[in-house]
Amino acid sequence: MRLSGLPVTLHSYPAETIASARFHEFPLPQLDRVYLPSLVAALLDAPPLSTQEFIEDDNRGAILPDPIATLDDVPFYLSVKGIGSAVDPFSSARLDRELAASLSDDATLRERFGRTQAQETDRMITGELWLRGSPYGGQGLEHARTALRVSERADLTSIAGFLIAPVVKIAFLPAPLQEQLRSIYWYRKFRGRIVQELRLVPSNVRIYFHSRSTVGNGARALFDAFGLDSPAKARRFEIQFVRSTVAMLTLFARTLARGPEGTSYHGLDFHDVWLDKDAVIAPNGSTYFVDLEGIDEVSVGASGVPEKIEDQIYRSLYEFMFAYEQLDLERRRRFGDPANRREQFESIVLEALREDPFARPLLEGRSLFLEVRNPLREESLYTRFPLVDR
């Protein structure tokens, strides 16, 4: 399937890289590169290795529209995070060459921007400190290493059922270019290494934010693009969506381990990343978490485990149910269904989680509960969460 979106032209240059341990067996020399927009590339003297047409993704990312790999029977596309932004972070104005030049005290940068042919949309990697660990428009090494560390825990794309878009390599911007870009800032200068994340994603369709293609504002287009042209296909899609998204809501429990001193427990949790903007949905309905820089381990005492599990479910429960509702409304609009929404959701959950070892659906009376288990098989830490009341 070819992805659609606004075109972004990027020029590739040789780069020092850090490769994921999970992908050492794959020959990927073509990814020892950084991918730069035309305005940033104008600061380099050497010609690019290649010039390729990507499509935009998020504020600072781009995706090749054709797949480059198949992982676990799912086609994946190359996504580059840290290619520059087109929008001024402090206004609705464009972040163009004139604004960038006015912010910099680098004479060479200003001169080159002045004589570079204007593009319809300029994109700029800046030196402005952004989100604590990254420069605005780019990516910081600290955040990229966190994303890589999470990727390396996965069996390519899965951490105990939690699906991820894996980081394949971290690519470093050339040091002289980095220092020129660091001179473009508004208030606070980012002082770390500026890099790009080269990762594999199954689509560019996000749940609600950070994309022109989302479940929330484009369920009809999603059904068309993914070929959901029968009731059976739509139901299988919903089942995959529920199965994979429940795994996101229960990530801490799925990765629960005992601390070295024996009195605490640790597992993966989310920090400043969210289901509605940091995950994408594949053509088969599975949801993959893309922005891994905000996932890391947290530690709690035994009494805090159930609370952490419940908090993590509630953190993304609304986004999960919102997206499910949009998908189910579109299914009903196209194909009809006499079942009410609670009965339908209950049947989807029961089928989706039938073989999930960590999220077990339990019917009690007229209610459906989710029993969240853990790999330690410590029943005292199991947590019950109400999903449906009928």
C-alpha cells in the first residue's frame, strides 16, 4: 500500500550511526544517513547521496510512501524523526529562511539562506531547547537513546504484546552543521547532540492528533484506504485494534519485574507521550506506539502495583474508547448492526483477549471486567478493572 500525504523532499548525506541490536543481522548500509530538507542541506558543501520524496508526518517527521520492509507479516515504512519543522513554535507564522536567519549570529548561515532558492515550504532544525531533551524541529540524543533502548527490548515489534514502531538507527548530524543550526534559537539553546531517529512504522494514520490522517477525523477515509469493504473485515480490524490497544493500557503489568532488593517492582510506563498522538494504526487494525522517547521504567512498592496498573489504564482509556467508537460508528454506517454498542464492544473484547496471558476478560453477572495479570504470576498483584456494565 502506498501512503498518501503532503510531499517533503529530503536529501540524504553520510552519517555516523548507532544501530539497534535487534537489527544487526539485517544489512542496512543505506540507512547510515541523515535526511535533510533543502534549506538545511544548503549549509553543506558536498552533494547529497540521494534526493527522495517523502510525505510529512507529525511536526518534525517524514515517511517514505512505499514500504521498505516486512516485519511479522506487516509492511513497514521508513520514518525519519528530526527533519525540521515548518512552523514557528511561538506563533502561527511559518518558520522560513528569513526568520531563521534573523535568529542566528552565524554570518555564513545568513549568507547561504539569503541566496538559496525559496521553497514552497521551508523546514528548519533549530537550536531552541524544546521538551527538555530535544531541539525544536530536531531530535536530541538523550531522547533517541531512550527510544532505542525500548526498541531493543522488543522481539522486533512486540514487548509482551505491546506493539512498537522500532528504531533501527540513530543518525548524527555532522558536527559543523550541528553548530550552525544551534545558532538558530529564540530563548534557550539546546546544548546536546542533534540526531535523527530512523524507524519503521506501519502507516501514517494516528489516533487523533499530529497527522492529517487520523482515526478521529477520518474514519471513512481509513476504511477506504485499508480496504475494509465487508462486515467481516471491519470486525477483524476492530478485534486487532482492541487487542493491541489493551496491551498499551496494560504495559506496566506486562513488563512487571521484581526489584533487586526484593521489596519493589518495576515496569514500563509512559511519560509525556500519549495514545492519541504518539501511536499509529496499521492496515490490519493493530496499533503501534511510535514515539518511544517517553517510555521508561518506573519502580513502586508492592502496595503501589495495583494503583500504577489502574492509573496506566485510566491514562489512555478515553483515547482508546474514543477511537473504538469512531471505528464502530463507521462500521455500522456502512454495514449496519442490530446489536447495541455495549453488547458489540463486549463481544469484541471477549474475542480480542481470548488468548492474552496478561489481560483476561471476566464476565460476572451483567458486567465485564478486565483481570490484569503479570509475568511473575503473583496473584496478589492481579488487578480487576471494570470495562462494561450492562
